Amino acid sequence: MPTDVIMPKLGLTMEEGTAVTWRLAPGDRVAEGQILLDIETDKVVVEVEAPAAGVLGPLLVGDGQKAPVGGILARIYGPGEQVAGDSVAAPRITPLAPGMAEQAGVDLDAVSVSSATGRVTAADVQAALGKTAQGEGLGPAPRPPTLVEPRATRSPTAPQNWGDRGARHFSSPRARKRAKELGLDWRTLTGSGPRGRVIERDVLVAAARPPSIPPTVAKPPSIPPTRGEEVRWEAPSPVQRVVAERMAASFGSAPHFYLSAEVRADVLLAVHDRLLPIVERRAGVRLTLTDLLVRIVAAALAEHPRANAFWHDGRVGVHARVNVGIAVTTEAGLVVPVLRDADRKPLAQIAAERSELVEKARTGRLMPDDLAGGTFTLTNLGMYRVDSFQAILNPPQSAILAVGRIVERPAVIDGGLAVRPACVLTLSCDHRVLDGVSGAQFLGRVAELIEEPYGLLV
Amino acid sequence: MRELSYRDALNEALHEEMTRDPRVFVLGEDVGRYGGVLQVTRGLLDKFGEKRVRDTPISEAGIMGLAVGAAMTGMRPVAEIMYIDFSALAMDQIVNQAAKAHYMFGGKTRVPLVMRTQGGGGRGNAAQHSQSLEMWYVHVPGLIVVQPSTPYDAKGLLKSAIRDDNPVIFIEHKLLYNTAGPVPEGEYLIPIGVADVKRLGNHVTIVATSRMVLFALEAAETLAEQGIQAEVIDPRTLKPLDLATIVQSVEKTGRLVVVNEGALTGGFTAEVAARVQRAAFDWLDAPIMQVATEDVPLPYNGRLEFEAIPSVQDIVLAARGALYWNAG
Amino acid sequence: MNLSRDQLVDLYHRMWLIRYFDEAARALFMGNMLRGTTHTCTGQEAVAVGACAALRRDDYITSTHRGHGHCLAKGGDPRAMMAELLGRVTGYCKGKGGSMHIADLDLGILGANGIVGGGIGLATGAAYSADLRGSGQVVVCFFGDGASNQGILMEAGNMAALWQLPIIYLCEQNQYAEFSPSRPFIAVERLEMKAQAFGMPGLTVDGNDLLAVYQAVRGAVERARAGGGPTFLVAHTYRIEGHTVGDPLTYRPKEEAALWKSPERDPISRFGRRLVGELGFAEADLESLRQKARADIDDAIAFGKASPEPEIAALWEDVYA
């Protein structure tokens, strides 16, 4: 019996995952424990190891395709086992749809489903795209630009390495012909094929975009370096890629606005000093200012549910629980582990859990459950020389609190000038969920609790 | 419509043509009393007698030579070469004599013969009984090469081959004889040189021959589950090739997978790819994919043979590759 | 002897026709008028003419790369043949066959053949066809001692004997196989012994004696036509020229060819002597026949040279019927 490679269930909340990048191709030899592919859950990219040694069979879930937890991604065939005609479990979104939607800028969730199976199909995406495609099928969407050549080029002499995307700009003949017909310059388009090859779909998608957003304007990153300029290209890690995509999507879709407030921190520091030995005794971990901030933010969120909400499909969803995400920078990139029910946990427990999450993040052992379910994010650059900063919302959350460093600042007290430690809080808000006043009320409460942490006891 | 096996469809074609035209006769090893190693000629001896249903010695060159001479002098022989592998023994008769006579003698000689034979692997017959040598004959001007994939096509094409005034290499597949399919009662012909679209689709064109047509149709089912609509074209006649039907499809889909059971190098897939890129370059949205047998003599062992011959999954992967769908 | 005087005159004329045709072919080739290669049958005229004299117009022959003689002997038109050698559209094959590929189905000539032994299989098929159709036609399959070593002879000979086909396998033992003497390559003492393996009569005849060839073939033809089956007949003769025009003939002594060219052995001289000595023909009549043959060939050359070359469009014509 061949061994199934399944979509692992990496946490209680995980229902499905996406195969991001297969590291091996069908027919490749696999050692047990070898990394087979990267999968992406709603929060994290995880490497999947081969459960057995053998030969990798056909990829049942290709790059970019989703599979339910437990779904078979591929099979590994041991000696004596014949590669059978594997079939794929029907996905809820047909494989064509996501790539096409992504390329065309169509929100898959906004696409109305026409098929009886309830699956979102390419045709649905195309219908959502509108009429500009001139009755021509866009054809199925391409997958990321690696190509399993069938047996024709399986021989060792066959070129397998596409090499660097150099200065040349590739296109298929069909794409060029179609671009000409549609009056587009294919050289200005982003190709989705191997080596960035512009294929017909890219042309049709470009043609289908509203003319007010000419595709040529929308891509400054493709401006090549001037001649003679030396550039070293670095591929992002899977985590970096996900972050990049999410941040770009967030910044492009959620209307951000920012509220700032300076708060005194002398009492907070004093409380921290007093509680430090107590927490250490109780939980065996060192209490940090972040722990205190988590506790304070959680309390404020419980009182101001609008800041613990999200925008979806024209409506506001309000979370019942308060799960505070803590932004942690690791070698692999930015991750946001989540401290659940932070409004109901004692400080010692928060400190213990925070400590464990950060440690896992630094050593790359975070599991998807650790990253799932955040309702608000706290990002603290207090340890760096940053006075204040504006964070990008962590979608679909509607608010994120950015905390700068605590430094001695002059303050006017009772008409006199005094010096005391203070820091600047900056709240980023999704205006679809929070308006200025509700944002200000929430930020005000946070400021109040930082300045007078004893309020937590009330 | 009634169902007939590929074998019975061929047998029926022979019965009908021999009844219709007294010039038609069959010859070959074990074709008479035994009814043919694959039983395609059974019942003919009793009906038409031993001169028209000639059991021959094991002499492939002699069989084909005799067929050439008889064809040049007014008969319409249908010679059976038990396995296409054995046709190598008769190569001079087929290539230097049958294929050349009409042109070489200024158009005054005709060689209306049919060489019926069977090719293909998949049954563990090993290196000398499993080859797909159709391209040897496709390469020779003057020959017509036919490879039916269904009982319906087999009957209609064999009748057309017998009536054709040229030497026709009619290649059956050893794993198709027991397949069944609809075959209408009564007379019908399938024209030589006309492809058949076995399945309609918009996303990718799959051109496949002989048993690979069945594989391609199965692959198309799998692809459909994944949201890919494949168009499957069976050329039926490899030479002359109905390029127009293929090009028309590629103009629609922009993507082409060519599947053939012959060895990859210098094979049918390369030939079709070369012609299509010339005829439809501006319509291609992806490189043309080739799915063919490994460049090895076919092994006896089942695992090895399965690995060597294209599988349904190979076709699925190639089609996905043509759509930029696979990871690597 | 059941040949009329007119027939004998015709046979004599035809031998000269062959001699002059091949001399002309040789000269044209050396004059760079012919492409490819050309094989002459000088010295073997009696075999072709004697054998074909025993055949009906609708009987079949298959010929060889050294086939000009067979074709002329069976009634081939020197004009169409010469035009073919010159690659002209008026040639037997519209200029697309050349010296080695002349056929005339109307005369039962199933073609010369560029493959040594290439005619053996199809000759047997023609015999099978004649038998199937009950036409009473007989086939003479010409081939040489070199071709006698080809495997197809074994296969076809067996079939012909099995089914008692009306065919004569006529082996012209001209003593050379391409650029080598044939003797060192033939294991049996005498070629006709091969007939035993096929299960058919094996006969031998002096191939430079036209009337002897005629008698032998006639006997075999009569037997075949009556349903008596095939015959293997070996005609001993000599290839006076090389394998091809331009062959340096380094593999044989010069004196050998000189001996066979002598009037004692030359088949045309021998037949002429019998016509004059035994059958009462006048020397002068024979001389005028010789001159007529020469004139016929001159006319054929003139015809060929005056004929147009094929249009380019002909390249793609007649690939398929």
C-alpha cells in the first residue's frame, strides 16, 4: 500500500490548508522525513515531511490548491507499488477559480456561485469579472511558475532549471497575438507563467480591468534596475511571502486611520517592579511590560467590543472572546502568536503563556493553533529606538496597537514642569469598523489603565 | 445500437469485404484453420476457401512479397503480420517494394494491399512483441498508416483500407481486441485521413492514438473533476494526418498534449508538435507537451513495463503542465 | 523448334537492340548524361530474349537492376526506356524511376528492381494472383547468382512449391555478384541444387545459347501453365561489363572477358551462326537487322534527348494512387 501524504490537522481550529509550494515533483525519490511541501493554513506556513520513503506519486493537490484537513495531497509509493491513477477529492472551490480571481482582483467570497455543486468555478469568477473579455474564455488559471514536465523531458539531460528571471521578458505566442488584438503592450504585463511568461490569461485579465487603472501604472516594482546597477535578488521565505501578501492586501483594502496618545508610564514601571518577583515565584517566568500591556489591552477590549471586531462582506463581526496577538519578529519573518482569553487570565498565566509563545516563535516551533483566532494585535517596538509608529492592520482585525519606547519626557503637572517616563501609543483602526470617536474611547481606556494599572483591580 | 468487440468488428469487416469483392483475399500465419492468433479471421476459411484464406509458412518477407505481387496484378490482398515487431522481417517488401512501386514506376502501378498487424505493449510480451512501430511506416512516403481505437472505427477503417488503392499499414492494438463499443448494423465506411474528436473541451487539446485514446479519455475525466475540460482528438489515420482538425482545436485551447505509445525519440509526438507549432504558433499559450514511451526496449516485468508506457496519470500531469498547473 | 522465321528474325534483332541499348547507356553515362548509376547486361542477351520468347504477352516477368535486356526482350519500347534513362517525362516512369525501375504492366513487366532479389517475392505474388484468378498466366522471375543468396528466395520458393504456383525462377548465373565473383559465396556445388530445398525441379541450361534457353523455359512454362508448379532454372552466362558502368574490374583478369567476348562464346554471334548455318538465313539479312537495331537505338536516344524534363509539380504526383 502506498503511504498517503495528507493535509495535516495542525490545530483544533484548522479545517483546510493550502499547498503553497511542492519541493519535489512526481517521480522524485523521497526519504522519510524529507520536506515535501509547504502548506499554508489561515495563519502560518508549515513544512510537511514525508511520512515514508519511496517515490512521490502524482500531486493530487497542486501548488496553490486547498485541501481539507485529512485530504490526500499525494501518495508515496514504496518498492513494488504501482503508481495508480489517483484522483482528487472535489474541492469547494474549483482549482481554476482562486488563481484567476487573484489575478483579476476579484474577491472569491464576493463571487456568486452558479453550479449545482455549490463550488466556486472559473466561470463564476469570469462572470464576476464582467464583459471586457469579449466572450472569450479566460481559460484555466495558471499555477505558480514551476512546471512538472511529463515524461518527455524526464531524461537527465532535460533542462529542469528555469534559471534566474533575467532581463528577458517572456511571453507565449498566443498572448502576444491576443495582446495585439486588444491593443495592449504585452511587455507591460505581469506574466504568471514559468519565468514570468506572459500567457493569454494575463492579457485577458489586463484587458478586463477598468481602464481607469491602467495595468502599466500599477506595477512600479517591475521597473528594472538601470544598467550597471548591481542587484542581488533574494527569494522571500514562505513566511515573508505570506506576510508581504497579507500586508499589501490589508493596506490596499482596509481604510486605515491612526490615533496617538502619549501616556505616563511611571506607575506602570513601578507596578511591574513590584509584581516581577511575585510572578516569578508563581509562574517561574519573568514578567515583561508586554504582559502588562496585554492584560491592559484585553481589559479595554472587553469593555469596547467595537475594537475587538472585523469587517466581512459588508457587515461587522464582533468577537465574543478576547484573543490578543503579539507581534514577534523571528529570523524567518514576522509572526503573531495569539494569547487567548487574555481578559480572563491572571497576569502570571499571561506571562507564562506569552513566554512559551515567544520561545516557540523564536525556535520556529509555532503550531497553527498558536497563531489562529487573534482578535486584536499588540505590536511593541519599545525595545528599539522608536518613539512611535503606525502599524498596518492584521487582517481581518479592525485595530492594532503600536507601542513605542518608554523614555523620560517632560510633563506639565499642576502648572509645573516635571520629568517622568512616558511612551506614545498609536492605534491603527479600520474605519469600516471603528470611527474616530469609538477608536478614541478605546485608546483612552487603554491610556487610563496604563497610567493607573490599579484600575484593573476595580 | 448493438455492441461489438474490436475483434468482431474487424472480423465482420473482412467477411463483408470478401463477400463484396472477389479480389479480396487474406493470407498470413494461422489465419485459416486456426482463425488467426487473435481470431480476427475466424470463419473466413469455411466461407471463402483456402485460396482466398491462405495459411502461410512463417515467412513474413514471403507473405508481404506475395501480397505486393498479387496487389500489382489486380488482387486486393489483406496480409496479417502477427505482431508488428515481425514486420521488420518484411521491411524490404513493405518499404522498398509496396511503398515505392506507384511513384517509382510513374504512377502506372498500384499496390492496393492491406497489412493488418497489431502493436503496443502492456501485456508483458516483452521487447520483441510489444513495440509501437507505427512511425517506421509513417516515415515512408507511399504508405498509409491507420490505427483505430474503437470497434466502430476499426470496422469502418478496415473496409476503407481494403478499398484503398494504396498500401495501407493497418495497426491494431493487442489490448483493444476485447474492448466493446457500438457498431451499427450494415454498411458504413470511415474515410482514411479524417480525425475524430472523441471529446469536446475548451482548455487543452489532447491528441492520442490507438489505445492511448482510451487513456486520454480517462485522463479527461480526471481533469474534468479538477475543472479542466480537455478536448480529445484521435487522428485515426497517422498518415495522412488530419492536421486541420488538430490545429482547429489548438486555436481554441492554446494548449496541446500529444500522446503516443511509441518511443519518444523521433516519434509521433514530436512530429505533431513540430507541425502544430508551425501551423498554430500564434495560438499556442504554452509549450506542447509530449507523452510517449520511454526510450527503452519494453521490459517483461510488469512494474517496469507500466513505468515505461504512458499512463492515464502521465496524461493528466502533462495536461496540467500545459496549463501551468503542476508544481516541481 | 516451333519458332517461325519471323520470330527468329525478331529475336536476333532484339538481341542487337539490347546490345546497342546498353552500349548507348554506357556511353551516355560516361558522357555524364545519366544520373545515379547504370548496369548493363552485355553478354547476357540470350537469357532475356530466349526466356521471353517462350512467354505470352500477358505473362509476367520481374526484372533486376541489370534489367534493360529483360524489358526489351518482353517487348519494351526502346524510346520510352531511353527517355527514362535520360529522366524525361516521356520515359516509362515519367523520369522518376531511371535505369533501375522500368515497368510496363501492359507488357506484364512488373518492374526492374533496385534491390538484389527484390523481385522474387512479388513475382511469387503475381503467380499466386494468376492462380487465384485462373488466368493461365505464368511468371518468369529473373535474378542473378548474387540474389540466389537472399533469404526471400527461400521463403518465396517454398511457398511456390507448396501451392504449385505457375512461376519459373530463372537464375542468370553471370558469375559475378556486384564487385566480387559469386562462386566463393555459394556453398552448393551447383546452384540448381537449391531447388531441391524448395521442393521443385532444378534445371540448368547454357545461357549463351538462345535456343537452348528458349527450349528450357518453354518446357517449364508449359508445365506451369498446366498446373505442374514452379521450376528453378539456372542459365550459365557471363557479365562482360562491370557491375556498374565505370567499374574498374580489379577483381578479375582481363583475358576472361576477352574470352567471353569472342565469337565462340558471344551469344549474339552464336545465334547468328545458327541462323545462317542451320536455318538458312543470309549474312546480309542479319547485318541489316543489326543496323536496324542500331538505328532504333539512335532514334531512341534522339527521342529521349528531345523530350522535356518533368515539371516540378510532378515531384508530388503519384505518391499515392
